[in-house]
Amino acid sequence: MNTNAFPTKGNLMLAKNSLTLAKQGYELMDKKRNILIRELMTMIDSAKKLRNQISSTYAKAYIALRLRRHTRRFSRQI
């Protein structure tokens, strides 16, 4: 919008329309931002669950490996 526009009724109407459009655009972008934040939080929760599953699986595998090594040492001593 031109700030040096003459103060006419037509320019006032254009400025009001421009302001209305800007407010609608702002509201739309705010709604989109909120939706994206919700989706991101859902993805973060899913990633945390997967990380916990991976950690659990890794811990179980490590325990199984240690038991296997321990039983191999014990069987060799017999």
C-alpha cells in the first residue's frame, strides 16, 4: 500500500480491504502453524516410542550376547 496516497474515500476503501485481507491471511497462517505444530508433536511422540523400542531391543540383544559368551566360556572349562 502506498503511504503517500491522497486521502480520498476510494483510497480509504482500498486500505480497509487491504487490511481485511491481511488479517485473513494472518489468521490462516496461524491456523496452519497450529496444525503443523500438532503434527510435529505427534511425530515426536512416535519417534520417542520407536527410540524406546530400539533401546529395549538393543538391551535384550546385549544381554543375550553376554549370556552366550558366558555359556561358551563355561562349556569350554568342562
